[in-house]
Amino acid sequence: MILAANDENIARAADILRGGGLAAFPTETVYGLGADAFNSKALARVFAVKNRPRFDPLIVHIALLDTLNTICNLEKLSKTARQNLKTLASNFWPGPLTIILPKNHCVPGIATAGLDTVAVRFPSHGVALKLIASSTGAIAAPSANPFGRLSPTRAEHVALHLEDKIDVILDGGPCGVGVESTVLDLCAPTPRILRHGGLCAEELQKVCVVETASQIPSEKSPGQLPSHYAPKTELIIFEQGAEPPLEAVTGQETAVIYFSRGGRQDSRQSAAAGKKQFFLSETGSTAEAAARLFELLHELDSQGLRRVYAEKAPESGLGMAINDRLNRASYK
Ligand code: TXA
Ligand code: MG
């Protein structure tokens, strides 16, 4: 059941959550599949519906800073980490940043896959905030897609695979950011990015020392598998600024996604005339490209193509998150 995300339906969805049901809802990053974070049974259903392995912990979404004191044991943080939390929260919350913190007992082990840490996110989307505040104040929500598949940036993407398995989908239109939140581990000796996402590393580094490990140990980020965010259609990536293979532009059942239109030679444009080619951003903005990424992959996935080629983004701004998603989506 898809419902417009108006106040009445948000209240209805909040009732469903309080009663142990599952509600998909928009956030500024992607749509989430929400369940009461304190209800183990509801959380078990989230794993079942998504076909998600139990070792992959969930993010708990809050709508009030105070809730941190309920779900986290902040005493366990070092003094520096506590200071960092304060700085990060005041600069970036609400927003697309998830912070890993020591967990409190009231959060059931199933939410955190048995870890003694909990991922916390304070989203900025008005619908998400209302829904969280009018339910139990702590909503666990993975992205609302079957495990390993493309993340949903529209209510219809959620409906495609999950509509008959969950209780309600709140439709709040397309998500503005388009890639998931950045996951930052504050329990590490130095704050460490576990997943690049909607808040870029450069922004984080302006207010706090942040480590960007290129290889994150899997026990630190249990959900970051090499294959993830995968479309059904085969996806092949090529280096930024390079030419895709000839087949990409001449083949009948292929499409090419370029990062941006800028700098593309005329000759290529004409060679590709009449072919399926797309630009993630007209202007070369990584934020614009991120907002379009999953949207376009969903669209192309419905066209029965044989293969999609995608150019990598520059490794700055949201380009890190885009390339992370492209790498995993194309992993074989
Ligand atoms: O933008 C987002 O973060 C979206 C929206 C719905 O808020 N949610 C989302 O959730 O992307 P999900 O479940 O698809 O991804 C959660 C990521 C996984 O990679 C998981 O391993 C990591 O967060 N994570 C959760 N708890 C963790 C923990 N305690 N320690 C390390 N990583 C954790
Ligand atoms: Mg996900």
C-alpha cells in the first residue's frame, strides 16, 4: 500500500511502527524500511523481508539528540570522541551522516548484529523526522530494497520488490541526495569512514580529523560486501575521462552512462548519435550526479538491456560515494 506522505498518513504509519509493523519512508538519502528499533520481532521481519543476512547491522534513526542518551552508552567514548560527537552533531545533524557509537542495553542485539556498537542517524527529511518522532523515537531502517540490490530513491522502487511484504510505503517523492549516508566510526581510535555517502569526506575533515581507510576490515563494516547495489543488467565501469569500449556506443542493447557532458568530444557525440547515452550531471557536479545515479540505474534496469557501461566519477566530493556504489554494483 503506497500512501502520500501527508500528516494523516504519517500518523497512520507511526501507529503501524508502534504496533510492530514495517513502514517504508523517504529520507534525504534513499528510502528506508522502518521498524521500531526496540522491537526484536519487528526487526527480525526487516531481515526476512529484505533477505538480509543477520550479520549486517541496521542503522537506528532518531529525531531528537536526546535519544542518543537512551540508545547509546556515551560514557564508553573517550573524551576526544565525545568532543568529536558534539562537533559532528552540531555541524551535520540532521543530515546524511551515520555515526557508530557504543550501544546501550535497550537496543536489541539483532539490530546491531551482536556488535556492542550501534549506528545512529538523524535524517533531515521532514517526513522521516515526523514519523520517527510520532512513533517510538528510534526507528531502525535499512535501505528499502532486497539485500544486495539497487537502493530505492522513489516510492515506486520500493513497491517493485517489497509492496506485498510490508505494511505501508509513504510516498514523499524522489530523494534529494540519492546515495546512502556516510558511515563514520567514532569508536575507532581515529574517526574512520566505513562507507562513503551523502556527506563527503572533505566536509567532515573541515571539523574533525577523519581517516579514510581504502580497505576497511570487514569485521568493522559487516554490511559492506564487494557485491552490492547490483542492478539485474550487467554493469561495466570505465575510468573517468576514458573512452568506453566500441561495443558500448555501437551495440544495440547497450547503454552508456557518462559522468558529465562537459569535455566530451564532438566526434564521440556523433559516433554515439541515436544511441542510449546518459549524463549523470550536466555540469560536472558530483552532488547532481549522486542524486541521479540509482534513479538512472533503476530506469535502465527496466529496459531489458544486455549491458550498461558507466564512467567513474572524479574522486572528490560525492564522487567517492558514487564510485563506491559503481564498484560494488559492477562486482563479479
Ligand atoms: O542513508 C542511509 O544510511 C539509509 C537511509 C534509509 O537512512 N540507510 C542505509 O541502511 O543505507 P543500510 O542498512 O542499507 O546500510 C547500513 C550500513 C551497512 O553497511 C552496515 O554494515 C553499517 O551501516 N552499519 C550498521 N551498524 C553498524 C555498526 N554497528 N558498525 C559498523 N557498521 C554498521
Ligand atoms: Mg542498503
